Amino acid sequence: MRRLATASLALAWALTACDSSGPDAPGGVSEGEARALDAAAEMLDQRRLPAEALPPEAAVPAAPAAPAEMTGDTGAANGKDTPPAP
């Protein structure tokens, strides 16, 4: 009987050591990390970025102008601005 009680006590102690509800649980996060994750989720919901994530406006170069489309109905291919002779 004493042996059964000792085995039961050892089993109970081992199972309490396996409790994953503590702060060291795999995949667990601290309170500060949980707050940061909540803030990030809220930003994603609102689709906004923090100011420090955006580049300064002066550092953003202007987009280059797109080249003119050549349609083939001008004489530009022969070096002139007039349509080619028929």
C-alpha cells in the first residue's frame, strides 16, 4: 500500500510539472508581447503604418515620366515629323 501511495504521489508531482499554463509554456508570450501583438493587430485592422516605418517625404524620388507611345502613324521612324509618303 505504501508503494502505491509513493507511486501515486510521484505521478501527481510529475503531472503538475507538465502544466503548460505558466509563463514558460511553449508558444506563450509575456504581457508586454501580448500588448504589442494586440497593437499590431489593431494597426492591421485599420491598415495604417507607424510614422517611423515611412520614409521621409523629401527622400522619395519623383517617378520618371513614361516614354511617349509610338503608334506608327507619324513619320518619326524616317527621322521626320511628317507622315511617310504613300
